Amino acid sequence: MVTMLNTSGSKIHPGDLIAWTFASKGTHKDKRSKSGPRRIALEVTTTHNERVFGRALSFAMAGEVVDILIKQ
């Protein structure tokens, strides 16, 4: 289990599948700033996403901490 910051921008509910994604800080969603490191963010997803790494154990609004059970 790990406690992480909800960087998804949406609510996470217990039981939701959580995947990682690259965060976009620019104004256009498909383009990113070429300066600085890439940022990893969370996203609520379905079972068909190959980047799923765990399941939420608690509720969290955007910007709050959430408990995630990491899958093996």
C-alpha cells in the first residue's frame, strides 16, 4: 500500500483502478513544454489500460491524499 497525492484532477473513489500518465502543464493538452522534467500524474482508468498499477482504497478529491494498493 502507498499513500499518494491525487494529481488526476478528478475525484477518486474506493475501488477505482489507478494508472500513471504523463502530466501536461501547458495550455494545450497534446503539447508539452520542452523544458524541465516530465511529471507523472494519476488517472482513473479501466481494466484495458496497460499502465494500471493499483486500486484505490480511499476517497480523495483532487489535490488530497489517496491510499492505493499496488498490484503485483
